[in-house]
Amino acid sequence: MTTARTAISARLPWLEQDFAASLVVFLVALPLCVGVAVASGVPAELGLVTGIVGGIVTGLMRGSSLQVSGPAAGLTVLVFEAVREFGLPALGVIVLASGLLQVLMGALRLGRWFRAISVSVVEGMLAGIGLVLIAGQLYPVLAAEAPDSGPGKLAGLPGAFAAAFGSADALASLALGAGTIAVLVLWRHAPARVRTLPGPLAAVGLATLAALVLDLPVATVEVQGLLGSLQPPPLTAFGELADVAVLGTIVAFTLIASAESLFSAAAVDRMHDGPRTAYDKELLAQGAGNTVCGLLGALPMTAVIVRSAANVRAGARTKASRVLHGVWLLLFAALLPDALGYIPIPALAGILVYSGAKLVPVRQIASLWRGHRGEVLILVVTAVSIVAVSMFEGVLLGLALAVAKTAWDASHIRLEVVDKGAGPVEAHLSGNATFLRLPKILDSLEALPQDRPVRLDLSGLHHLDHACRTALEGWAERHSAAGTEPVRLMAA
């Protein structure tokens, strides 16, 4: 037996490390898959289905060898809104269409372009998702029903907390949720041997044990069975594609899932010295996984940094670890589905409150404020818009602000005036002359002496747009009419 094991290790030197890493990732992924599904308003087993597809289907494909995919907290809010507005059968159609779009973008080699998205927009998007997630999941912690809108969730929290202190059931739920969050916060201070068990699993396990031993009156996960939870979209559901709102949701799913996956890939690449991510192939892999999830009526998937980081830290060396983690999820869902029925809802909500808090980049905001306040504005506006309006509109507004800021920063213009007291005034424009800087340019030129000839040198301009050229020619005509000699415009 030892000889056979040695032979296998010699041929597959990373097998033992990948096997051990796959178990760690499985233990991290299990409570998160269930928690995301419950928070999204779908059967808990569908979260496991997405984790299985992310491990086995996406895991087998090329792209990022150590990145792990599955249902993500970042899409919870969007999925919940889609299910509430269009129904569960339409979710499969939306995820399927999003997956096919990702496959198309990967085939067109558009994956690398996602790296051009402003980091402030992405962080603002995650911050907005985190705030809505925290506000929404505090209601299950308080055994209360959450309002529909983001502002409504925030506004209703004081009343929900006040009502909880008058109900024994709500207090039990609050204690369990708060205890779960406390375990997650303090887990990194536990002894090293204890920390071999992932924090989310430990928190859910302790909460489940407490609920059973103390017979707490708290809600638990409803179990339907793996096959019973699968809901492939019926043909009638594809008629929803004629709805503009559904198409907008598909675009939002596609862009957000793709951006989150590829930004996660960049972060994972910084954690190891193995092969770098092939962005277009990773986008293809994510699209293939989402296509399968759509056909099964499951949740959408993204690459998840929590699972990916656990995979790297556990010593994974190849994609075998993420494929095996999908196999363990499949075995659990097939053999032990009834175990899900013992998990308390407040514990899962507590995990998502903790995950939502980690999505809010407090340290990055403080760092950006010292040197890039415009980026902070983009981040905050994106986050607030997502909370106040919706995910799609918030991201679009953030992107528009980022483009406007970039255009403003790129349109630096400088006017140098040389006036020797006699003869023509020499004026030199350099930089980028765009319509954004027109007021500054014209104010400076109109301040020049009106009774002296002017020579305006435009050769230092890197760019002169049509609006600026027209305005400069108009100024030259006005100045020439008032002066003693026509303005001389030296070509750009």
C-alpha cells in the first residue's frame, strides 16, 4: 500500500496537497452555498448545485487554475430582486442568457478589457452590495420580514430592533445571529490547531448545536432534496426575454459576474507564483458554468475570493483541488441533504452580514481620500446609488462618473504668455484642449491686451477637439476686430 502511494506521489507530486486543499475549500464553501441560496430566496440545494457546477464544470476548464467558483454573496441582492420580480422559472433563463453572453465575450477576447474598469466603480459596486446585504440579512437575524427596497431596509432597522426586544423568539434569533458573527470575527484569534476548521463552518456548526441543545425557537433551512430543487426553465419562461427589464437584468448579471470573477482572478494571481490567469479563457469557463447553471435553474456563479484564498492558503497547486471540492459538495447533497434542515436561518444570515461588511472597503476609502478624492466620490456615489435605486443604475452611474473624471483629468491645458512690452504678445497653448476646459481657455485669452497684436501658438497641443478649434477661431476674429493687427494662429 505504501509503495503504491509512493508511486502515485512520484507521478502526481501535488496530489496529496490538492486533496487536502479540496477538503478545506469544501468546508468553507458548504455554509456559504447554503447561505447565499437562502438569502436569494431560492431552495438551499440550488446553492449547492451552483457550487457543484463551479467546481466540476468550471473547475475542469482552463483560465485560472487556483480560482474557485460558486454562488457569491455579491450577486445575492440582484438574484433576490430578479426572483421577486420575474419568478424562479425566469431565473434559469436569465442565468442561461448571461452564461451564453460570457461565452461570447470570451470567444471575442473581451476578457482582458474588464481590467480597464475603474477600480473605484468595482469597489463602489461591492460596497453598495455589502450595505444592502447587511441591511437585508439583519431582518432574518431579528426574525422579521425585510422591506422590498434598499432605503426601506435601512429605514426599517430601528423599528425591527425595537420590536425584537419585545419578543422571546426574536431575541433567541438575535442571540444566535450575533453569536455567529462574533465567532467569525474572533476566529482568527483562535489557536492554530482550532483554525484548521474554517470559520464559517465552525460558526454554523456551533449555532446549529446551540439551537438543538437549547431547543431555541428559531427558523431552520427548508429541505427539498437535490432532485426536487432542480427547476430547469420551461419553454414558456423564454418568453420573458421580450421584457426590457429582463434584458437589463441579464446585462447586469453578465457585467457584474464577469467583473467580479476577473478582479478576483487578479487578486488570486498575487497570492501565488504559479501560472497566471488567461482572462479570456477564464471568462469562457465562467460562461460555460453559468450556462449549465441556467439549464438546471440554479443560481448564477462567479469566482469567489473567500474560497479561492482558502484554496491557495491550503497549499493547492493544480485545478484538481477545485474539481474535488465540487465532488465533495455533490456527495454531500446526494447523501446528506437532510442535514441542511438543522441549520438555523439566523446563523446563515449572520455569515452574510459578516460577508457584507467585508465588501465595504473602509480602509481603501481612507487611503484614497488622502490622495485621490475624486475616486472616493465615484466609489461613494456608486454605492449610494445601488442602495437608493438599483444595482444596474448604480453601476452605470459609477461608470459614467469614472469616464467623466478621466476625461477631465486628461484635458490638462496650459497657457504661457510672453509679453515684452512692445510688439505682439506671444501666447503658447500646450496640453489637451477639449470642451471641458473651454471656459478656462477663453477666460485666459480674453484677459490678454485688446489693443495689441497676438500670436497664438497651438503647436504644443497634443489634442484639439472641434469645439475648442471653433471657439479659438471665434476668439481670434473678435480680437482682430478690436486690435490693430489680426491674430496669428500657428497650427497645432
